[in-house]
Amino acid sequence: MTQRNGISGTSDRILHSEASKIFQQANGIDHEKIQEADDCELEERGQEGGRRVSVAVTGAVEAPDGGWGWMVLVATILVLALTLAFPSCVGIFYTDLQNEFHATNSETSWVPSIMTSALHAGGPFCSMLVEKLGCRATIMLGGVLSGLGMAASSFTQSITELYITTGVITGLGFCFSFQPAVTILGHYFVRRRVFANAMSSTGTALGLCALPVLGNYLHTEYGWRGSFLILGAVLLNCCVCGAVMRPLQPKRHRGQPLMNHGPPPPDENSDSKKKGRARTIWSSMLAFLSKHMAFNQFCNNLRYRVYSIGITWTMLGFVVPLVYLVPYATANDMEPSQAAYLLSILGIVNIVVRPPFGIVFNMPWFKGRHVYVFSAALLVNGLSNSICCIGPSFHVLLAYVVIYGLSMSVVGSLMFTVLMDVVEMSCFPSALGLLAVMESVTLLIGPPLAGILVDRTGHYFHVFFACSAVVASSAVFLMVSFCWLDKKERKALNQVKPPTAPDPAAPTIDIVPGCQYSSVSTEGDKDKASANGAEYITSV
């Protein structure tokens, strides 16, 4: 009887699968504009045999490319304004923290350094939370965590306690809010994804524009402790933005459901119990690293390896000028309000420039040239740091933040676009996760190394010289490396003669499972299909 029921269940599943295919063909579903929203699945919980069973509705979800998506876009802009731009504004309280805890420049610079590092390094843990809780709940959890971290920072009595509250707790909260917001925005927009990403990137600029003014006002009225307490309350608005980001749901068809309601997945606990505990933990760890960190891409994809190394080296000096700009200005007798306005001007430049750049770089002429435009902007960004060494006057620093802001806008607009050009879209989340972890190392040690340089020399302008050399050298490395790779690829293509007749024994397409690397054209104008059959469209 049990065997008969098992055969019957198998037949039902086969019938469901075949009926699903017939239904899709009959209704002409366009797979090119559909993506699988795995993190936005509907879950139906039930009790069966005394245990909890989870049945996921894994239906194809069509991106609205508008509608409620515009509200999600606005919420994403606000989340990015409150998270990515916040570490750069800690420089307003830099001198007060140094005097309060009698700390050196190196010790004080660990505060924004740990915060920025935790924001990037928490990516794999954020992915786990998104799988378990979904994007909406993870964003709200991040808002609570960052708000509590900043509020607790106002009661700290040592610089070490500040490392934990402001650095680790608040930084992880930023990570849990920022990454799911960007992820769910990609589910809401497919055809207009380039425009949506360009608009969402203005959130960082908006934060750079507004947070320094707010921080300077709070610092004047309430001191650094009162400012941290109020800023903690401001960060709780990430919970409101997260509540807006409702998950997409598959369309329900009338009549008897033909798909998306299969039987619950088989219980694998019995198999795992048979293995040893150490072997189970090791296999789980390998599965986690393979899913969330693209080590296979780093080993097999030379372009991704070059790009990740170049970006990691860039981050050693890319954000350091934003941390030391206000202390450098105030140390040379500039009013704190004027120094804070420099960061606001930097944010205004980004707000004005990023959307037009996003539209321009989407033109066909730039296809395949994104990495060279990115490298050129990075070179200008690095060389612009030398302007600060001319003098600490307001007009000199104003010219610096304008040039720095223009180049920063191009870098911010193209960073993820170049990454999409060098890896398959199905491997993009894991490739981004590994890149974020690599960045977190240099983001962690960059500001403290600059602080040691200030303590040894007694002058801030040496920091800007060092940042100029680091960022400019990484730009040259990227430009020369990709030029060599393109030349090598063109030479290989010219040497291979096309066959006169197709060879039936050799397949023309090699479908590589598990996100193994296959050659990706640098022209960037082909859509990359994901491993589950969904197609992510990255150009309008």
C-alpha cells in the first residue's frame, strides 16, 4: 500500500510538471522579463505529524517596473542615505571623541573604520537572514540594530566600548538594511533597472548632503553624546522604509492550480544524522561559502580576479579623505560649520551628476567600455586628493570637493555595472559578497594607517598624498590589466578560423551548472541568464 501511494505521488508530480509546461506555452509567458524572487517567496506553514512543514510557493514573479516599485525606490534612496553616507559624517565628531577619551588619531580613526568594515563584511550573514526572514524583516532588523547601536554609543565611557557600539553593532545594522534594499529593488525593476540603480545611488549623495548639516547642528546644540542619541532615533526610520518594501507575490490563476503548489521538499535530516557531526558542519560550511562567496569565480575568471584585486586596493585610500577632510580643515583654523558644508557640497554634486551619468553610460557607445571609463574616473579621483596639499583655504578645498565629487559620481555609477560585465548574472550575488568581504579588510585598516601617519608627521596633508598614490595606482592597474586582457582575447579570436561546417559531435553551447566560469564577452550587451532559468535584464 505504501509503495502504491509513493508511485501515485510521483505520478502526480510528473503530471503537475507537464501541466505547468503546457500552461506556460499556451499563455505565451515571456521568460525574458520574468525573474525568480526567491527571497520574496510566500511560505505556507502547517503542522503534519507533530512537526512544522514549510511549503514555498516558488512561482514566477513578474517585475512591475513601476507601480508600487516607485515607493520601493524612494525607500531604497532613504535607506542608502541613512547607511552608506553615515560613516563619512563621523568626522564631525572626530575632535570631540579624541579629546573625550584622550585618544590618538590612530585610535580615534578606528571608529569609522570598524563601522565601514562591518557594513561590507556582514554581507554573507545578511544573505542568511534574507533567506530566513525575507528582505522586509531584515531591513527592519537592521534599522533597530543601528538605532540601538548609536543610542548606546552616547553612554560609552571608553574608546573600546565605542568600537563595539558605533563600530560593530551600528555597522552590522547598516549592512542588514542596505544590502536587502538593493536586492529587492532589483526584483521590482527589470526593464528600468539601470535607471532605478542610478536613482537609488543618489541616496548616498543625499546623505552626504543632509547628514553633515544635521550633525553639525546637533553637535552645536547637544554635544556629541546628545547627537549620537538623536541620530540613533533618526536611524530607526530604516524600519519605516523596510515596512514599505513588501515582497512580490506570484500571480494566482483561476481554476485548479497547475503549478507552484508541489509537495513539501523531502526531509534531509535523516541523511544528515547518518553522517558524523564534523563532516556535516564541514559540508555546510563549504555549501555556504560556495553559495555566498564566489571563490570559483575568483580562481577561474581572470577578469573578476583583476577587478576584485583592483577594487580592494582602491578602498585602502578611497574613503579616507572623507574621514579626514573636516579634521584637516578645522586644524587649520576653519570654522566647523564651513568644514561641514564641504561635505554637503560634495553630496550636492553627487545628487546633481549621478542621474545624468546613469543615463549617458547606458548609451550603446559605452558598451564594452565601462571599465575604461571607470578606471579613468578613478585616476582623476586619486589625483584630485593632491589638491588639498596646495593649502587649507576654503576656496582650495571647495575646488577639491567639486572635482572629487564629479569623479566619485562616475565611480559610484559604474562600480556594479563593471562587475555585471565580468561575471554571469547568476553568480553576481556571490561575486559581490566575496568582493565586499575583500573590501572590508582594506576599509578596516585604511583610516588607522592614516591616523598613524598623522601621529608620526603631525600634518594631515600627508594623508591626502598617500591616498592620491594608492587610488591612482589602482586605477592604472585596472586600466592596463583590462587593456592587456582585451588585446589577448582579440588576438586569440583572430587566430581561430571559423569552421566551414558545424561539427555535430561538438555542442555549440556549454551549459555550466553551479556558476562555474564560462567566457563572458566584454561588450556587455548580452543579457546573462541565471542558473534557474530567469534572465536579469541590465539595460533599457
